[in-house]
Amino acid sequence: MRKHLSGLISPLLLFVFILGTLALPACDGQNPPTTQPGQTTTTNPFTPVEKTTTTNPFTPIQKTTTTSPTTTAPTTTTAGPTTTTPPPTTTATTPTTTTPPVTTTAVQSDEPVEVIGQDPDSIPLYPGSIRIAYITMCACTPTVTTWYASPDDQQTVLDYYVNILEDKGWEVKMEPTGDALWAFKDTEDDVFINVLESETWLEYPAEINIFWYNWDHFEEAGSN
């Protein structure tokens, strides 16, 4: 009996719910539900207020920076008179004693003085000539230079050496300058002769420079 009662209650409740639903007025959101007789309609006290946007009366003002003018006070400089007192200057004059340098002047004699030295054996000396210089080089060479003062002029001396050397079998070659010559011979050493004009001595208008080989000097110098 209880089992049959429980099975009847569920369909009965469902039927009552359906009837209640059909009895309610339709509400589609557009028309408000009608008021049934004897039903009191209460106004919603919370009426929604439309949102109004109010412009901010306080309009922001752009900040303006004003530069204050700079006032420079004029500077007045008063230059006082400057008084410069020159210091007393004392100048001491030192007596200057000038001693003239000792000057040695070689007193030239009327005739040249013969110096110590040697003469070349392979060639003749100019007649009347005087040896005025004898110069050796070094121990590493037999080369020597001998200078002579000649009683005759330059051209006379040159002609003499050209003729005498050729007569003795020497080969003579003149230098382009015209004041010197080379003398060659197979059995002798080469000889260079240079004749220059000179005003050292009035009676000796030319000087003779003979460049030759002194083997005696070379052997003596090499042994020392």
C-alpha cells in the first residue's frame, strides 16, 4: 500500500506545478505584468538614475614659466694713479785692458832655404832648384812628395822636363790642365810632376811638385 502511495505522489506534484505555471501572466520584458484584481502594485523605490557625464569645471591651465630679467649692476673701476719709482742703478765701469795677441810673422828671406829630405834618383832635378819641402805619407806606403823652388818660370820648367824625360826613354803624358805631367818607364816607378807659378820669392817664379816612390823610406818606416 505504501509503495503505491509513493508512486502516486510524484505525478501529482508535477501536475500541480504545471497548472501554476499556466496560471501566471506572460512577461516578455516589454510589457509589465498586469495587476490581478485585489493585487497591490508597489513602486520600486530604487529608481535607476541615468548616468550623466559632467564636464570638469576646473580646466587645467598650462603652466607658464616666466624668466625674471637679470639686472647686472654696472661695475665702476677707478684706477688710481700709479707711481713707479725707478730703483737707483749703479753702473761700475770695469777698466778693460786689451793685450794684443802675439803675432809671429815669418820674415821671408830673399832666397829659399833648403830643407832636409831626399830627392828622386830616377829623374834629374831642374838646374838651380832648391828643395823647400819633403813630405812623407805614412809607414804603409812609400809615396813621398818633394817641393822645389825654381829660378825659371812655369813654362820653361815644363818644357825642360818633357824634353829630358823623353830623351831618357820615359813616356810623357801631359795633363789637360797643361801644368802637370805623368812620366812612365818600364824599369822605373811612375812619376808625377806639377809645376805652379809662385810669388813667394822674387827670384824664384815657379815651384815644382814631384810625386814619387821612396822605397828607402818605406823600408825604414816599416822596420820601426
